[in-house]
Amino acid sequence: MADDGRFRLKFGVFAGESAGMSFSRTLAIDFETANERRDSPCAVGLAWIEDGRVVRRESRLIRPAEMRFSPGNIRVHGIRPRDVERAPSFPEAMAPFLPEIAGSLVLAHNASFDVGVLAATLRAYGLAQPAYTSLCTVQLARRHWPGEGGQGHGTYRLSSLAARIGVTFRHHDAGEDAYACAQIALAVMRESGAPDVASLARRLGLARERAGEGARAPDGLAARALRGIAAPSTVQDAGRGAAPRQARAPLLHFVVRGSSGTPYDVRLVEGRDGPRLRCSCAGARFRPDCRHVRALAAGEIDALLSDNPGDVAQLAGLLRVG
């Protein structure tokens, strides 16, 4: 018997549907980033879909942990460091939205990018990854309009597809891009006769489940190491009855994850010739500029466990390794 999409829609049997696969809501998301790193969002936009239409739109500027803006990124979205100096950090900006992402169908145009930004930045800040299902509207458009590239517009770019369906928007504004993404999904839904975007995703088998991931365990090795940052040591002054005094704290203190998951302390301390990074790993005994030190000096925060990615940006120009 020939495969008939309308038959499957009518009777609720959809390709790719799994038992219990349901969504609390459907929303589109878009991120703009400050530089080439996925964990450098400087803006986020969201658009919620209900009853076949966009019912809510939100956008926020975000202050990246590392205030490094690449010229190429600025040319794309026009956001500069001065625009986000007083903006909320990623955890603050996303706090109202993360509970709504959990359990939802999340649309994105070129979803691998936006899903990657969300995952990388949550990981950088040690925050829990919500479980949700993603749907890429690039893949959706290619499946629905195969070989057309947007019917005469040449590509499946967001701007081309928006023009195809008659949607005007300001490209590379995160809120506007999320809105256009949602409208593309709605246009495909209407043309295909699907009752809603979730049903369409199931029928086409394009929905991808994203497993959740917990925050750092409160009693794990990493958490115990992190607690050491907030627990300054004290030393006893010589002489009977002298009050203990607090030892001089390092200029900056990081906790990083080693290749086997072991946490190591990396401290910026005042050396004889100026500030330098020192790592507690065994390799640093033989090579002071160990890979953990080199990574932080290069501004990399992929292995950072401590909740101070912003401090990494302060290292440039200060360092002497040893």
C-alpha cells in the first residue's frame, strides 16, 4: 500500500513517533554569538506557537562570559561590547526560559548551531541541560520543498524562505530570526495539511530528542574542589594568644576538569616577575605551562568547572606562566 501522509495524519500514525513522545509547548529559538565559540551568546530570541500562530515573542541581549567580539560577528548582527556591558549574564537572561524549553519542541533554523550554543553555554556555566526535542527548519524546508531552494530564491537561507512565504523581518536580530523560523514551520504545516507543527515533525521523522543532563553533583569531586574557592585558609600568627589571620588569596582561582574528570586548581598568583598561572596537576611539576594553563591563557573554558568564566577574560596581558 502506498504511503499516504494524509492517511497517517488523520489516524495519528506518524513516522518517527515514539511512545510517550509529546511536547508541553512549541517554540522557536535563535542565538547570536560574540565570536567563533559556541559558548559566547550575546543575544537570544524566542517565539512561541499556539493554535497555528505565533502568540508570544521575547528577545534579550546577553553579556558573554568573555567580552571578546570578533569583527566578522559584529558585521553580521551589529552587536558590540558596549551594547551588552550592562546586559544580564547567560544564566540570568535564560532563567525565565529554560523551564519552558524543558519538554518542548524547539525549532531553530540550522538547529545544530543554536542547539550547540545552548548546550555549550549551559555546560560552561555548570547548569543543567533541559531535555527537549529539536526540529531544524532548514531540514523541514528541504523536505517540504525539495530541490527548490525556496522556490526561485536560490537557497534555504532564513531570509530566502521568509521571502518565499511573505514574511518581512530584520535578519540577524535574534528575536526577529526566531519569529521568521516559527513562521516557516507554520507555513509548511499549513501547506502539508498537518494539524500542528508537532504532528508535522513526527510525520516527517525530523524531530530529534535531546537528552537532559544534570548540573554538577553537589557532593562530587568537582563540587568539593569548587567549594574550596569560597573557603579561604587562615594561618596562626607567631606568639601566644595571637589571632589567626587570613592567608593572602590568589589573584584569581579556577577549577578545571582534567582528561579523566579529575578537578585541578589553577591559580593566578603574584610571582617574582609578575602574575603567573600555577596548576595543581602532576604534569605542571615538570612543565609549568601545562595544557590546563595553556587552555586558560588562550581563553578556552570548555574544561572550566568553576563558575567564573568571566575571570578568564581578565587573564590576557597579565600572565607569566611558571
